[in-house]
Amino acid sequence: MRGNKIIGAGISGILALSLAACGSSAPAAGGGQTAAGGSPAPANEASKAEAPKKADPITLTFVVPNTTTTQPYVDIFKKYEEKTGNKVEIQALPSGEDYGRLLLTRFATKDYPDLFQMDPGTKQYVKFRADEELYDFTNEDFLNRMTDSIKQFQTLNGKVYGIPWGSSGGMGFYYNKDVFKKLSVEVPNNYKDLLAILDKAKAAGITPIYEGVKDAWPVQVFSLAGWSTFIDPVIGKEGVDKIERNELKLADIPQLKEVLQRQHELKTKGYFQNSLLAGTYDEQQNLFGNGSVAMVLQLEGMLPALAKKFGEDFVRTKVGFFPMPSDTDKGQATITPPNQFLVSKNGKKAKAAVELIKFMTTKEALDIWYKANPGVPVYKEATAQLYPAQEDVVKYTQAGKAQVNIKNRLTASMVDYDKILQNMFINGNIDEAIKQIDEKYRKDGANKKLPGF
């Protein structure tokens, strides 16, 4: 496998850089057995009495977004079933903002999933009222398997309610190297270079960028990647802290409007596919993979999906990454921390769900996951091979040119962010989009009773 590095526990230093912005089962009780009346029981009867009764097998429900590649989970759960007799049923729900809403509805009706996957960050603790609803993993020994930087990212007020899963990845432009070679272009050194590449692709009859507007959630990537490059350098950590405390309104950040104007400009110049509003994540992968599209704005999770459709060699030799370029340089990479698993402490099978997580964070299970999903591991025992596009992200991180996705740094949520941007694509009203983003963010902070809101 060309161009790939094996990484393991040593990657924790890289994770620390990327995130800088922001019980074992008890032994069965023993003791001698006696027959009625106090006399010792025969050896064979004592042996039978000491044998622990095996619990009846159960089936756990595991909820994930429907964009998840589930085969690695199937393989892990097969090993789990062999060891315990328990089965795991995977339930896929619609992705994006709808996913969180559907899970909150299930909590409200006490239809608890046994285990479910959520976006990263402690804001999910607030969303699901962790103290009342979520299992507290703080004192579980297996937390020591996490890299230190990730454990810190998962901790809120000294408590850990979410178990990280997956890898830290890049959000930005993924490009087809064959298409770039055909166009005789290189990774852009600035935003002007990016526009020149888009012009050249359009003139050659190649779709410059494919955008999944119909699915809504992909349209967030441009502005979130743009935040790291165009907004963070201007407002700094102090500005982000003010947004967190509701001392700075999103509507009062002129650079946010400029980023959305840049995104709208790509539409007016015809840099997206012709059937823009019908764009889907699935078609995005297909057209990118067959060379009809020069680049896409996506998350790292697209890479294993492409490998499944077009083969490992395609992802290892044909796909590269670059961040949103600024007007003067290559810009800052946007980092997405790993997803996490949450367990409702009020669920009937909470104990078994916790035991499942313990198994999933063993080296045996992690090796299955990272073999299918190359990426930066978040557990010390794990090793993984990186795709070249992931190595590109690591280079920016090591150079100090990376920033965690702004949505993962804020406790209040940018509610309906994807739907608002979807409407902006349709009506072109940038001012209305910013107004809605700002109002919904502050309303969410007030609903969660966060300080300053």
C-alpha cells in the first residue's frame, strides 16, 4: 500500500494539537458448598453448584445515522456474539439535524436505544440532559485506553458521558488527482487560485464542484471550513469565547456574511453541477469517483464510502485534500473530532450496553474498525494506516494550521444550520440566512439555560 503510514499511540500528540483550540467484571463469588444439614456435598455436586448460571442471550439496539458504513460494526458484533451470546441490531435513522431530533423524541417517549452514535463534543451532554439521562463513564477503567487529548475533549465538569469512536479527520476540499492532472493544475495556494481551477474545470466540461443540496447536511462544509480560514484568524479564541457566552452575536460578525457570499458566488458563476438542488451525497460520490467532478466539499467519512464503491486503490492513489484557502495562503484545515457513543442510564439494558462498549474499545475490536476505516486512532492500543488524503490533514495539524470545527467548540447548537443554508441555495437571501442562524443559536442557548443566554 503506497504512501501510507502506520500510526498508533504516538498520534496523541497530533490529536492534542488538533484539539488545542477547543469496570472490569467482578469475579464470581466463591466459597465451599455444603449439603442440607451442614455436611459437605459430594465433589461433583459442589462443582455443579459453583458453576455460574449463564445469562440468557439478549439483543441490543444500536442506532446510527443512515450515512454510516455498517459492515465493520457487523464484523465487530459478530465477535461480540461469539464471546457473549448477545446480539446487536443496527438501526439507521435519517442523518443531519433530523437524526438528533429523532433521538430526542425517543428519549422523550422513553423509547430508549440501548446504545447510539452522536456527533462529537460535550454539547451532546447538554442536549441529552446527561445528569438525568446518560450513563456516567467517569470511573470506568477502560477510559484509560483513550488518548489523553481526546479524554480531555470528552470531559465536562469532571464527568465523561460519551465514549469517542472513530478518528479525527479533515473537513474541506477532497479532489480527484486524475482530474487535476488532466487540467494541469495543483492544489491552490490561495482563494484566487481556487477560482482559477474552477474556471478551468468548467471550460473543460468537468463539473468543478458537486454539492449535495437535496440532502442538506453537505452544504454546511463550505462555511464551516471557511470559518477556520476567514473568521478564526480575525476574532480569535477571545471572539469564540464571546460567542459561547452570548456576548458576540453571529449576525454581528461581518466575516460570516463574507463566507456565505463566497459560497453563493460559486453558484452564480456556475461552478456547481447543473442539477444543483437535486444533488445527493450518493450521486456526489459516484460522479467524483468516475472523474466527472473535480472536487467536493466533504468530511473524512466519505473516504471509506468511496473505497467501498471504487476500491481501496482509488482512495489511496486518486484522492487528495486541501483546506479552504485564504486570500493570501493555503488556509487552515478544519478538524472534526471523532463521533461518540452514548448510553441511556434509564434504558432496560444499560449495563449490557456498557459491556458492549468495553468490548468495542478492546484492541481486537479496534483493529477490525481501523482496518476498514483508516484514520487517526483515538485509543492508545490501536494502530491504523492512513489514506494519503488523511496524511494531508495531519501535515496541516502538525504545522499548527488546523482548527476544530466551530460547531464542536460551542455548547449551544446552530440549530437547522443545514436547512437554513439549503434555503439560501434556493432563494439566495444571505441576510435572512444569517438572521436565522443567529436567532436559532441564541434560542438554543436560552433553552439549554446556558450562562449568558
